[in-house]
Amino acid sequence: WKLMLFTKTHWQELHTIFSYVFFILVIVHLFFINWRTFLTYFKSKVISGFNRKWELISATLLSAIIFVGVLHSWTPFGPVMTFGEKVKESWEGKFKAPPVMHMETFTLLDLSVELDSIAPALLMETLKENNINVTGEEMRLKDIATENNITPSVIYELLSTKYSKNQGAEKKEGSQGIGRFTVRSVAENSGKDIAVLLKILKDKGVDANSETPLRTIAEKLHITPREVQDLLIKE
């Protein structure tokens, strides 16, 4: 989606970078430029005691109210967040939701796993049949979309409509994300034997069974669920 000429990704990038810049400048300002003034201020307060105690108490109390109010969705904090969710839903409702977050970063090779292990070459052929230019299996959906002046969701919807994912797995795990996938579901989607996948995990020092979620395995290996899936499929 776009808001005031910028896409969601642009807003996220701007928010993140400016937050980092702000944090860095605060550190530089306090500890490299004005550290003497900063230190002297606290020393003087310790010696003379805090003045304007009611202002300090009021500010602390107000901060505590806002903190608790946000956690419990009190008015007006709750309605503000609800409004934000409704705005997001108004955009997301236009497109078919992918089974995992940030699918725009997937390559066709990654996407093939989500679509019942359909060969990436077949996905490329389908896109070309629909006048979508694609040059390789390693291209990300967002890059294909940019090159063809469309959105990643259009590509996903086109492919997922033609190559529907296993319905049972989709109902059980699709909306939960890769972390909720089990070793069994990875085996079913990739066509690999469960025993082979379990041996791969055992060789990595992980004692798992067919119903062990990828999130649990990821925590033991200190990697992401996506990396666990890649490990099982590509080895």
C-alpha cells in the first residue's frame, strides 16, 4: 500500500533509520559533547535534592498511567490502536493473505515449497504465460513485481490460485507462520521422508519427532524457523 506517495516499506525504512539516528545523536549529545554538563547536573541534584517534587511526581504518574493504559487498551489509547488496525485491514482486505509474513522477500525457489513443492521452473513458466517477465528462480517476488510494475501480492495470488497449497496444512499452519510448521508438514510439502529429516536434526544435536514445531527446533539451534526449513529441505 501507499500513503502520501510512500509505500509501506518506505515508511518502515524511514521510521527505522530515523529512530537509529535519533538514538545515536542522543548518545553523542549527552556523553561526547555535553557529558560534563550532564554529570554536573546530576551531582548538583544529588547534593541539593530534587526541586519541584510535584512536577516530578506528576510526570512519573502520567507516564505510569499511559504505560498501563496502553497495555490494557484504555481509552483513548485502545481506540487509537484499533483505528490503526482498521486502516491496515482496509488495505490488506484487498488482497489474498499469504501463509507467512514478508512473502515478498521469497524467491520462486522458496515459494515452490509453500505451493506443494511445485517446480520453480513451472512457476516461472506460469508467470511468463501471464506476461510477467522473470529471469531466474532466485528472483524475489518484490524484485519481479518492481520490474513488471505490479505488486508482490498480484504475483502470489496468481501462483497460489493456480497451485493451491495443501488444504489441511493450510488450515492448520498457514495463518500461524513457518514457526508453527512441524517436521511432518515439511516432509509432506517437500516430498522428503520424515526419517531422513529427523536424522538431519539428530546429526545437528536436536532430538525431535514428527510433530515437533520448527520454532522449537529453531530455538535449540539458535536460528530462525525459515533457516530450519531450508536446512531440512536443501540437505
